[in-house]
Amino acid sequence: MRPLLSIITASYNSEKTIAETMQSILNQGFINFEYLIIDGKSTDKTVEIIKSFEKQFQEKQISYTWISEKDTGIYNAWNKGLELAKGDWISFLGSDDIYLENALKKYAKNIDENKSADFIHSKVKLIKNGKTKHIFANKWNWSEFKRNMKIAHVGSFHNKNYFKTYGKYNEDYKIVGDYEMLLRAKNNLKTVFFDEFTAEMKDGGISNNYVFKAFSEAKKAKIKTANISKSIAFLDAYFSLLKYAISRLIK
């Protein structure tokens, strides 16, 4: 039977976290899904851990596929996953993220009620040192989204038809390709938000170089994909950098 959901995890040297990620998937009270791991040729024990879970997925009769080969970044890995995915709805769960109890049941229910949607998302907790640092709970609306990405990608499922219409991830982006992907539909994006927690993502901290690159890529996506004026995109980048600098000074 064709699975309703496809869950894709990209991993690279994730030996410290990936077992918890995979266990959170096995703990779901729902099995109409497939799980795909796209590993970037890890050099630690990640692949050993991935192999060790094969029997558990088999016992639960959950389709489990993994590959381990070099890639050029997370969006290259996600695109490989999209090529393999058989489900009607697709999510991307990080190798240091987890699904909460009954998350997939909640998604399946909302999908059943909103089959024509492009994107269904929920509340997500950002965790640092075991404590909730931030909660993502924003409903999508175009006027805000074209200026700022305030939705946690990990707490969402994408209709496979969206990718058929708008294409795969643009691998020129290394950090904000998920944002650029959702900008393509502009205000035609059909979204559904449900007010429940489904996932937790760990805050591992980002170096200054990555922060600057993220703001630069977001500016590029706004101009090229969302058709925002260069002046507005530059102002957004400037104020984002300013807020980041102030937050660092406060810390």
C-alpha cells in the first residue's frame, strides 16, 4: 500500500542525536508512513546506528530506506529524498529533532480534512540545554512570510503536488532553501495551521559566518523569488543583523 506520509532525515556525523530522532518516529501510534534517511557519508558511528534500527522498523511493518553517500549540502540530500519518496505528503525531520507523542496521527487527521492544502504546519519547541528557548506558533500569511521566515520547517508536511508544480529545492542555497521553496507560490500558497505541538528541535547555536550567510541568502530569495524590491530586502537584512548583534551583546 502506498504510504500517506514520507519522512525524510538528512544526516551527517549525527551519532549523538540520531538514535533519539529515530526512536521518536518508532514511538508514534501511527504506521501509514515511510522513513527515509539520506546520510552524507558519515565518518562517525551514524551509519552503524542507522543499520541497528532496521529490525525495529521491520517488526512494526514500517517502510525504512537509507542511503549513505557524499552530498553537497542539506538541500541536495533532501532532493535525493524527494526522488525516493512514495508518500502523498512529505516532511523533513532533522537528525537532532524529534516528533512528540502522536504527532503523525495529528498530521494525518489534519491532512484528511485538508487534502487540497499545499502545506500543513503546527507548533514547535526550540530546545536548548533541556529547556524551551522559543516556541514557533505563527500562522502563515503572505505579508509577513515574504519578509521573515517565522515557521519551523520541522513542524510541517508538504503536499507532494507542491513539488511537482514548483520543482525541487534550489541547491544554490545552503541555509534558507526551505524558505525560498515556499516563497515560490507567493500568496497562492494554501496553508493550514493547527494549534498543537508536534516536534522539538535542538538549538545547537550558529556561528557568525552562518548567520551572515543566512541573512544574505534570505535577501537573495526575497528579491529573486518573492519579487520584493532590493531596498526593502536590504533593509530587512540590515535590521535582522542589528537585532542579532544586540542579542549577542545582551548575552
